[in-house]
Amino acid sequence: MLLLGLLTLQVLGFVDCYPSGAPTGACKDMMPRHAGVVPQPSPAPYSILTNTKRFQPGMPVTVTIIGPPYRGVLLEARSQGHNDAYGTWKLPPPDTKFLECSGNPQGAITHANINLKDNATIYTWIPHDTVNPVYFMATVAQQRTIYWLNVRSNILTIENPGGLKLATDASAGIAEEKPLLLLVLCFLVLEILG
């Protein structure tokens, strides 16, 4: 009976503190505002994975939080060197919703309830125009009293949409792998031009 009472208090404690999503005041510091509770000091059992290491403005990037099932989440994309949410999230997956951050109504994703979310929960983010690298930042809560701040993805860099840089990159790859081929190509170009 005592165990049932403690479990009920634990669930009610979570329900009393933002069971339907993080407050907008959490956008900058990602702190859940659970009264009397501090983040876990141990390394997070979560990681943030993306389907790409490079992004293009307007092209979707899928984001997944990998680890044990979780109940609460605040997920943002950030431009390196800034604390503001960046880009726009597409339709949130089940049991999540948009959170307005940095004046953007779709600037972040948060939990819509305390139902479990897991590795099958896929988030989709759409980048805006930028020249800065971006990363994803999350606060992930297993329950009201157990959460981790600053779960970060690897940095994504902007992909060059094409043109001379891609040709230069290709030439650099040839130079590293086949110097004789590069010499022959240079000779042919000089013959054609000369």
C-alpha cells in the first residue's frame, strides 16, 4: 500500500509540473521549472541522432532522441553561438506539440502529455537560410524528478548547393587519391588551352 501511495505521489508530482509541455520561459536555458528538482549530474543516457551531417535551407532533417523511453522533452535547433531556437519544426509526432520559442510558433517541440516516447519518435526540422552551423539541443525527462539538460547532437554544417566549390572538392579528392591522374588532367587542359 505504501508503494502504491508513493507511486501515486510521483505521478501526481509530474502532473503538477507541466504535464502538457514545457513553458515558453524554458526556451533559452532549457530548464523544466520542476520546483525543488535539479538536473541529473550523471551523463545523459540519451543522444540525438540526425539523418544527415549537412543541411540545406528548406530541406527536412529528421531528428531522433535515442535512449530509454522518456515522458518529457524540450527539443530545439540552435545556430552555433546563439541561444535562440532556429528553424521550424514540421508536424509534431504523437504525444508532442509545438512550443513557441524566439517568436517562432514552431520554434521548438515539447511533450503534449506524459505518455512514453521512445526511439521510434521521429521529429522533422526545416532549416531557414543561414551560413552558421547548427545543432540540436534537448532536455529529456524520464519522469518529473529525473531529467537531463543539454543533450546535444553533433554539429551540422550547411551544404553548398553546387557550383565551383563542388568541382574544387572533387579535384581535391582526385589530388589526394590519384596524383598521376591529376597530372595527366593538368597536361590535357594545358594542351587544350595552349
